[in-house]
Amino acid sequence: MSQTKDSDTGGLPSLTGARRIVIKIGSALLVDPVKAAPRMAWLEGMAEDIASLRARGTDVIVVSSGAIALARRSLKLTQKKLRLEEKQAAAAVGQIRLAQAWSEVLALQGLTAAQMLLTPDDTEDRRRYLNARATLTTLTGLGCIPVINENDSVATAEIRFGDNDRLAARVAEMVQADQLILLSDIDGLYTGDPKRDPTARHIPVVESMTAEIDAMGGEPPPGYSSGGMRTKLVAARIATSAGCAMAIALGHVEHPLRALERGAPCTWFLPNPEGRTARKRWIGGSLQPAGVLVVDAGAARALTRGKSLLPAGVKSIEGAFERGDPVEVRNEENAVLARGLSAYSSADAAIIIGHQSTEFEVLLGWRGRDEVIHRDDLVLL
């Protein structure tokens, strides 16, 4: 199978069929460089596009740059290159303005914006990953539009994503998004730099990530530079490996999502069909269980129908484990049914097993998840 397609665009992913979409927006699209202010008219169009997706039942998560760019002038940080501590100060000031801009334009569409700031540790550490994912899932379930940015005000050079392309890919992976849309100043991937090479060809479809495709991103930027085609290709590898399709599309148009939906030129990176099953294989075969949950017959039947495991169906617990640790699920005859990642520590799970979710807050003093193992974190054996 070829890795690219130059003209055949049949059977490509469609925004209309997506259950969950992550949209990444860079500073150059969002911030007017002359006024050092948000491009409110453009943002209002983007909010209308998001509202159209929400009206069809699609979950939408936005990864938005722009905090540092919005604060540089007011802080008199007009030099081209900023020190890390200056970037952190600008991010602290600009993030308020960025969140306010998103809140205003989404409110015009009857939508509620929610701000989340993430660092790489939030996507790498298992417990923090589960916390972030649970928050995002809850927010989208409540109809909110999470607006995410890197937590630049506290991140050091050594622990930064370095660009929001990679952050967006990690978020898409975290929430099991169907599509990741990177809005850019270019309408996709070319065989070379179209600004320098007049023979460079636009590539509408990339079927799989290869060394040849990676080379089209050019040389890696020095240090912790952000942006550029190379970081977009890194994002594509992350997203497609997780079973998520990704598009690089032109953002410098009114209603860019509407334009994409109507067939505007872009590059689609097709998802690895094994992406999501790979995670399930990892859960099912590569983890050493830290404990055991013994379930009743009703819970065992529910698992075979693709349901999550609820505490009400758990009869007993063996071993000591923390939230996010792998556990084994067995029936009362001691046969292994499944493996999964526990949403509760063994101490907390021992308190709520056999009980309904409405009782959790009284029993624990706080309200946790309804499931002890969510179906996305569970593999039948």
C-alpha cells in the first residue's frame, strides 16, 4: 500500500461522522499582531462552527495557543526572543485574556467554555492522566467546550510539550478522539516547502507514517522551538498510532471548520486501524495485576455485553492497589474474566463494593466515578 495519495480523496474521514473532535488553534490565527488582541470576528466564526458540531452531538475539545502573544505588549516584552521566566510571566497574564475571549464567543452560541492547563506529566503519569481524562469526559458530557493550553506559567524547559501540536495529539489520544484538526497557515503537507520549491506537490492523504513522510517536515527546530511542519508530523504519528485521524487544514479563512467540511484542501492522516486495539492488548497482556476484583454473575454477564464494571457487582477484593493500577477480574468460581485499570484504590473500592453509585458520597466523603473499571480501560480475556 502506498503511503500517500496525490489525488484520490474518496473515503476520507468526515467531520459529520465524528463522535469526538480535538481542534488545535495556533497563536498566529487567534492573535492580531498589530493590536496584540484576539481576532474576535474570526473567533466568533470558529465558535459558530463549534456550535454546529455540538448541535449534531459531537464532543469538541479546543487546544488553543495565544496566551503569551496576548500579553507581550502590555508587559513591554517586545523583543523577539523571550527568556523562560519572561514567557512564564506573559503566559500568566495572557491566559486570563485568552480564556475570556473564548468564554465570550462561545457564550454567544449558548455554549460554556471550560479552561484546562496541562503539562506533559498530566499525560504521562497514570493517575494524573486518569484525572485529566475524567475531567474532560465529564465536561464534554455536560455540554461544555474545554479550552486547553500548556501550563506555561509553571512548566520548565525540560518538562514542556514545547508546542501545542503535540499537546493536542496527546489530548486526542487521552480522550480517544476520532479526529484531530490542526488549523494552520498552510493547507496541508507538501512534498517540499512550497515557499521555496515551486514543484512541491500537495498531498491530500497520508495512509501511514513513514521515514519518507517524516523527512517532509524538514530539519528539527533547535532547542524547544515550537510550530512548523515537523511538529505537526510528530503530532500525526501520536494521533494516528492511537487510532485517531488527523487533518492539517488552512485556518486563515472565515469558518475554517465549515470550509473543511465542504471539501477545502487539506491533508488527512489516516488512523492506524490497530491503534485502539493496541492499547487494549497492552492492558490485557502486558500489565502485572496489582489486585483482584471478584464479581457476581450479573456483573460477569454485563461485562460480556461490553458494559463497565460497577462496584455494585463486586463481591470481594484481593491485594493492595492504587487508582490507575491494573487489576484482574474474576468470577466466583475463580475464573479470570478480564483485566483493567481500576478507578479506585483498593481501600476506597473496599468501602463501596456492593453499593449503588448514589451512596458513594456518603460512604467515601466524596463522589467518585460510577464505575470501578470503565469499559474503555477493560479487556475481556
